[in-house]
Amino acid sequence: MKITVQYKSGVSQIFIVPAEIHVTEFRKMAEQVGGEVLKVEFASFNSKPGHYQVGEGKL
């Protein structure tokens, strides 16, 4: 699965991760890489992307 993370610093990072990864595990990893997360966009290679803001309580 392709996941794009936008950080509060304004930097974006694309991650390629297995679909089985737990959301909280991914979030911890993403924060270790780039700091506080602002927005996450999920897109599997076979479907349309999904978007949400971190404050929406989905991550």
C-alpha cells in the first residue's frame, strides 16, 4: 500500500508498506521519521486514494 504523510513542518513523505501493518504501528514509525503528522493519504495500488485529517480520529 502507498501512504503519503504530510507533516506539520510542511514536509511530505511517501511510504510503501504492507497492507497488514497496524495503523498505530505505522503512525509511530511515520512520527519517528518526520515528526508530528498533519495529514495521511492512503492509496493501495489497485484503488482510489483515501484522505483524512489526523484530528478526525481515524488514526
